[in-house]
Amino acid sequence: MAKGFFISKAVAGTCVFVAIAATATIIALSVVYSQEKSKNEVLPTIDPSITTTTQLPTTPSGPKEPWQQYRLPDSLVPITYHVTLWPRLEPVADNFYIFSGNSKVVFKCVKATDLILIHSNKLNFTMFDNFHARLSGLNGAEAPQIKKSWLEVPTQYLVIQLHGSLNPGNTYELFTEFVGELADDLGGFYRSEYYEDGIKKVLATTQMQPTDARKAFPCFDEPAMKAVFYMTLLHPHGTVALSNSMNYDPVNVTVEGHDLIKTSFMATEVMSSYLLAFVVCEFTHIENMDTGVLIRIWARQKAIDEGQGDYALEKTGPILSFFENYYNISYPLNKSDQIALPDFAAGAMENWGLITYRETALLYNPEVSSNGDKEWVATVIAHELAHMWFGNLVTTRWWNDLWLNEGFATYVSYLGADFAEKTWNMTDLIVLNEIVGVMGVDALASSHPLSSSEDEILRPEQINELFDAITYSKGAAVLRMLSYFITEEVFTKGLHTYLETFQYQNTVYQDLWKHLQMAVNSEGISLPNTIEEIMNRWILQMGFPVVTINTQTGQIMQTHFLIDPDTPVDRPSPFKYEWIVPVTWIKNGAAEKQFGLLQKMLQTLTLNCSRLSTKPEDIPVINRAQIIDDAFNLARAKIINTTLALRTTTFLDKEMQYMPWELARRNLNYFYLMFDRSEVYGPMQAYIKKKSSPLFEYFKDITSNWTNTPDSHTDQYNQVNAISMACSTGVDGCQELVTNWFKQWMHDPSNNSISPNLRSTVYCSAIAAGGMDEWDFAWRMYKNATVASEADKLMYALSCTKQPWLLNRYLEYSLDPNMIRKQDSTYTIVYIAGNPIGQPLAWDFIRAKWDYIYKNYGSAMSFGRLISGVTKRFSSEFEYKQLLQFKEDNAGQLGSATAALEQALETTRANVNWVALNKKQVYDWFISQTSTR
Ligand SMILES: *[C@@H]1O[C@H](CO)[C@@H](O)[C@H](O)[C@H]1NC(C)=O
Ligand SMILES: *[C@@H]1O[C@H](CO)[C@@H](O)[C@H](O)[C@H]1NC(C)=O
Ligand SMILES: *[C@@H]1O[C@H](CO)[C@@H](O)[C@H](O)[C@H]1NC(C)=O
Ligand SMILES: *[C@@H]1O[C@H](CO)[C@@H](O)[C@H](O)[C@H]1NC(C)=O
Ligand SMILES: *[C@@H]1O[C@H](CO)[C@@H](O)[C@H](O)[C@H]1NC(C)=O
Ligand SMILES: *[C@@H]1O[C@H](CO)[C@@H](O)[C@H](O)[C@H]1NC(C)=O
Ligand SMILES: [Zn+2]
């Protein structure tokens, strides 16, 4: 039934190239090329290649007592919670804020036990007769007396030992009263601050995922412990309280002499504790009910007044409707609140009915924000709304299946955003934004499989470490691949029955496979393998294959694709690093004809890439892009010569499209990272200058001397590439252009006429060329910015200066919350490390401050991103040794950076080898390209 890829001659041409020389990127290509046609055939593996003989790690013997174990016992299940919380928005001592509260949890006993374990972290309890809680029986059940209660800090439990046993079938109620700190730590119930008209405002908000609901009130804090929540918030006059469900009318109350508002919320649906949210703030909102669901966008008064919430409001309804159609299930709630918070660690959080966002992920101002900012808003909204069903209505049982939840939401966020913005080519952009990037990580021997077993993921740090690129982006890549090869129609059919069957319950990923298989079977599609057999190879082992076809014999071979084939793969795989590759174009049936064609094309292509260099437009854009990326990846893995990869960039002086340029730029960026402090730099600059000049002229022309904005989304992106490459390589007229723009703005700070799309790169180029005046001006504008995306652009541009003392000062600012918000510390340091002059400064800085960072930035920073960002230039033995030393010095306090550090060691090792092997030939190649005109 499948027609394969050979739809047009042009496509065939690229397939050939890829099949022969560049199939490293099979995840990407099996989906990239399949844009052309849907398909449903699967190729079984043919040649075994790498085998490993490593032993499976043995699990250390576990602790003895139940309260020393990180997982809850299965004796009790929660049914309802009644929780009242009162956050104090005024400090009770110098810069010290608290909240107080009480909670009544009704739970059912399913196995006899004389022990109650309930999660609780950093809460101080009111004691009742020397115990932390009061227990009573419901419906005539008698509650045993409490024998002993205490807080078990390492495992974050309130432990209650009883004199007698709780009996199966009975329900009980546990009452607690407690006080916690309303800290600025971005986790649990925390506070965020901002200034409006010079007045400091404090708000209280939450981030529970994954394990911080227990920091707000005692709860059975595991995703499978679903319950109904009745929330009540006490809050000052002038503030509004929000939570997952709609509120009843607020009432005035007096508590301990304070006149307050009491807002109670309706019962939530049955849900997991990590999806709870509550906010007390002075925000205002806009709303509509166009789709029958109340949609509200909440933000700072100023932001709403300036219309920054309008775009989100306009797109939420359509995206919600899109997902209702896609899942064929109506939105499970009757309201959707979305709120933009000044301090927020992640991008956004899918709390059911009350989605929380970083400001840049929800707010958009056309006068100031770029098209990239707009795309970010659309995709993040789509991602979070996708979770309202997948993740919230149906939830995976334990964190080890996080990849399914996040990979899925990431994949379909592009479908939702594509629906909202039909001209953006979002379904192509997923390849750039998610798939290409993660392949670099997954091609390391220190990568990890998507799926882990439940008992590998126990401690909160282990859970936190799962929130990485593999989980989100590779998860998205493999689900997209699956959807493409069984067809989207069948995929959504299976998805529908999966969601319907398990609504309000929990699943494991195999449940989804089962439902997709049922859909496949019911459509009468025959696959050579089951979905589970195919997918196991993509999720239970790390990495992906490079597939090689012998065009003479038609024989197909696969090997594990590794960026550095010299690094041993220690991690064993149940499938010995073989994959089942769902691509029809290698299939036997049509093979002969196809291989004949392959061979013919091969001769033209591998000789001198003549199709590319003569008529690039014969080949579809995305495939031109793919060729470049594949070639560079294969060269990294020493499968082809680096100079052959570089040759794929020779046609760029005729290329005006975004995707090929973007992938070329990213791949060449690796050359910059490795060589921008060596003699290769000069000839490389000369080459890029030569290739990017025509692009710069092209955009100058189509924008009438930079006065218009290009029409298409991707052209807008490419205009940025044109300017940034032209300015950084010294193309005539570029630096003057941007410096002038920046000067005009400095001259009249109230009139910034720089086009929003170009601001990031213009600011960066101007600050790089400037000195203290430019920097200090940008800093003032950063602190004064009322639009978060504008602040972000300045925050980035400040890292572009070439003055070491400014960079060092900026590093100091990064750990001072009065200067840089905690949510932005990681970004700031990583940006500085992206600057060749800043890189060693940033590395020295984090080494010197690691102790402090580790203790103070736990929930706020992504340690993994920090480590990989600061070390990505490492390419010498000396740097490798420093990294090892760092690992030794900080053993025991690396937390969620542990895996990233291993990856950094491996990447550094690979870089050392790569530079040794390639420096001379790369240097010679750039020289040959620039001297012979
Ligand atoms: C609640 O108190 C506020 C402020 O004191 C007052 O403006 C409002 O009218 C009161 N509402 C009711 C229903 O009493
Ligand atoms: C949502 O449902 C509840 C209970 O059915 C109802 O009281 C409430 O008014 C509804 N809210 C909206 C916005 O429709
Ligand atoms: C975007 O999509 C349109 C139509 O869907 C297509 O004509 C165009 O070539 C695509 N652009 C890119 C850059 O792929
Ligand atoms: C752009 O500016 C140049 C001079 O700087 C002028 O010669 C040219 O005509 C202008 N082009 C357009 C399209 O405005
Ligand atoms: C703002 O600056 C631009 C460029 O310098 C200038 O053309 C424009 O007239 C200025 N607008 C105002 C209101 O001053
Ligand atoms: C700060 O921003 C306000 C408006 O956003 C503007 O009026 C004021 O001039 C700015 N201050 C400085 C120092 O630029
Ligand atoms: Zn998500």
C-alpha cells in the first residue's frame, strides 16, 4: 500500500544521497522525508553489528524501613483533600515570608497497616497531644490511637505509627495544621516579586511538578495517587485567588485580626497532586468564551493593559478546539486559566485548568517581540493544552514514563501551533527545533534510553534529571515517527480509545502501544512487527542507527551511530543496538527499481554534489537542509570526510532559504566552537563571509534597504541569520548598519526603531563592537523593560561584549537576585560562556561558586544545562582534566548535573579527537575555497 518516497525525481535524488552517504539521521529522515507520503510498512533488522557484553548493574540492597524507601507503600489511597492555605504577602521578618494552612485528607485503607506515610517537606506542624496530626475514622470506622509521629527528612515523609491497624475497606481522615516558608525558590508554594510604578508587588504561586506539592501541604505525592481536591485560599483585599477549578463567590473574613478574603474552589476532577496550582496576586485578566469554555489570560496589570495577553487569548480557543478534534474528546474542564508569572523556573506548567507560564512563554507584544517570540508563545500554549488530556486526564503511573508524557506533548504542540499559524510551516520546524538538536546528545555513548524502569527512578533528583532533551525531543521524534508510519489517522484512532479507556486513571506506556496496535489491526493494516516490537528498540535502548545500503547488492546494514566511535559503549542494550527501521524506501518489493535509480543518482551526487551546486531549487528545501545536516553528522562520526561535509555548504551562496542556512549555521557553529581560538578562524571567517554576503544583499534588497519586514515566517528567521553572519564576518555595511541603529536608540531611549525580529542580533553586534557606554545603556534598558521578551534579548546581548571586566561583572550579577532573577541565572551564565572571551571566565566562575550555586539554586537552575553550556567549547586535554577534577571535587553535590557532566566528559574527549584529526584538513579546505575565489 505504501508508495514509498519516490514521488518525484527531485526527492529521489536526495534519498539517494542520504541512503548512501548520510543515513546517520534515520530518526529525522524517516520522518522528514515521509512528509511527502504516509506509509505503513516496516523493515525488520538485517545485519547485527555492535554487541556488548557488559553486565547489567545490580541494584544496591534497599533500606529496611518503609519510611526509608522513596516510594509510598500500597496500603492507603487518598480520596479527597480539603486544604486551606494563607500566604502572607508581607514579610514576617527581614525578607522572610511564610504561609500557614491546614489540611484534611480522607483516605481509604486497601491493605491492613499500622503505619501512615504521607509526603511532607519543609513544613512545621502544630502538635496535637505531641503528635503531628489527628486521625479519625469515617462511616463508623474506628481509628487506632497514634503511637508515634515524626518527620523523616531524607525521604520527605510525615510518619505516623499507630497502636492498632487500619482495616481494608475503611476510610479515615487525617487532619494537620502547618506553617511553611513562602520562599523565592521557585518550587512548591513560592513567592514572586515585581515592580509596578516603582512599587514592589509580591505574589504567591506554585510549581508542584514533580515532587513539591508536599512542600505546600502533606499529601500522597505520587502521580498515581489521584484524588479530588477542595482548595480554599485566604488572601488580602486587592488580590485575587486562582486555582485549578472555578471559585465560589469570595467572602470577607477576619482571621487572627486580619481582614481577609476567603476564596473557596469547587471540587477538582480526580487528579494527581503534581498538577495542582494556586495563585494569589494582584493580576488582572482578559477572557472569552468563544468555544464554550471560559478562557482567561492573567498577567500584571501593565502587561494586560498593553495588550500583551491578546495573542494568547486569540489562539487558545482555536488550539483547544484543535485538540478536541484531534483526540476526539471534549476538553475535560469548563475553564482554562493561563497566567504569566514574573518568576518561573521552567517555560510553563500544565496544571489542570490553571496553566502557569514564564512571561516570555505567554505574553506577546507585536511592537517589541520578534516572530521567534511569537512562535514560542504558540508552541508552548499548544504543548500545555495538549497535556490537558494526555498527561492530566490520563496520567502515567510513575515518573519513569515521563518521556511519553513530554515527548507526546512536544510532538503534538507542533500540530497545534501549525493549526493556529497555518503559514509558519511548523510541522517542518519540528525537525530543526527538536529532532536535529537531540541527535547530537543521543549520539553519545553516555546518552540514555528514553524509558527507565520504575525502580531506577526513585529520589527527587533522579526524577528531576529526567527532564532533559532526550525525554522531550527524542520522545517527540519517536512518537512522530510512529504516527507517520502507521499514519496519523490510525494513530489518532488508537489515541482516542487509549484516552477514553483510561480517563481519570493511570497508565504505563505499553497501554498506548496496545491501543495503537488495536487501531492498526482494526484498519486491516499488516505490519511485519508489532508496534511494541518496533518501538521497544527505540525506547529501551539509547541512540539510533546509521543505515548503509550497498547499491550493487541491495544489502542493507545498520550500526549504532556514535559521534565518537572510539568511545566504548558501556551501557548494555537488550537489543544489542539494533533497530527496526520503519522506512519503506528500503523495502524489498520495490527495491530493484529504486536501487537502480539510487545508483544513477549516486554517480551525479557524490562526485561533486552537482545537483546542489548547480540547481538547488530542484531539491525540496527541507531535503537540502537535511543533506547538509546528515553530511556534518556523518563527518563527526568519521563515516565520511569532513571536507565532504564542508562541500555541502558550497552552494549556500545561491541559497536564500532558512532551513538549509540554519542547519549549515548550526553545524558550522561547531567549527567555531572548536577553532575560534586558533589559526583556522581567519580562513573560516573569510569563507563564511563569502557565502553569506549574497544572503545579506538579498535581504537588503527584498526589505528595501532594511525598511520592510519579509513576509514569511522562515524568511524573517533567515534575515536574522543574514545579519548576524554578515556582521560577525565583516561583510561590508553590516556593522555600520547595526551600530547606527543602536546609536539612534541610545540617543533617544524612548524611541527604539530597531525591528523586533532583528533586535537580538543587532543588540549583540552593537554591544560586541562597543564598550562600557553601550553595555551600561543596555543594562539600564534591561532593568527598565516592561516586556519580558525584550528583557531576554538584552540579557542575551549583554553577554556579547568583548571586555573581560564587563563579562566578569555580569557573571557576578547572575547570582544576585536583585540584578538577575533566579529563573534567568542559568541562561545568563550559559550566554556568557557562549562568548569565546566569556567561556573561561564562566567556567572559573561556576567552579569557584559551585557550593553556593548548588545550595541556593536547586529548584531554580538547570544544572545539566549549565554544565553542558559552560563546557561546550572544551577541546583540549587540559580542559578534560579540569572537568574530571571538577567531578571529583564535587562528588556528592552534582545532583541533577550528574548525567550532564558525564556527557560533557565524553563530548570533550570526542572534541579533542576531532580537532586532532580535522584541524589541518579543515584549515586547508577553507584556504582552498577562499584563495581560488
Ligand atoms: C468586603 O470587604 C471589602 C473591603 O473591606 C469591601 O469593599 C466589600 O464591600 C466587602 N464585601 C462584602 C460582601 O461585605
Ligand atoms: C463550571 O461548572 C461548575 C459546576 O458544574 C459551574 O458551577 C460553573 O459555573 C461552571 N463554570 C463555567 C465558567 O461555566
Ligand atoms: C512552507 O509550506 C508551504 C506550503 O505548505 C510550501 O509551499 C513552502 O515551500 C514551505 N516553506 C518551506 C521553507 O519549507
Ligand atoms: C538603498 O539605498 C541605496 C543607497 O544607500 C540606494 O542606492 C538604493 O536605491 C536603495 N534601495 C532601495 C530599494 O531603497
Ligand atoms: C524614532 O527614530 C527613528 C529613527 O531614528 C526616526 O525616524 C523617527 O522619526 C523617530 N520617531 C520619533 C517619534 O522620534
Ligand atoms: C523606562 O521606561 C519608561 C516607559 O516604559 C520610559 O518612559 C522611561 O523613559 C524609561 N527610562 C529610561 C531611563 O529609559
Ligand atoms: Zn510538558
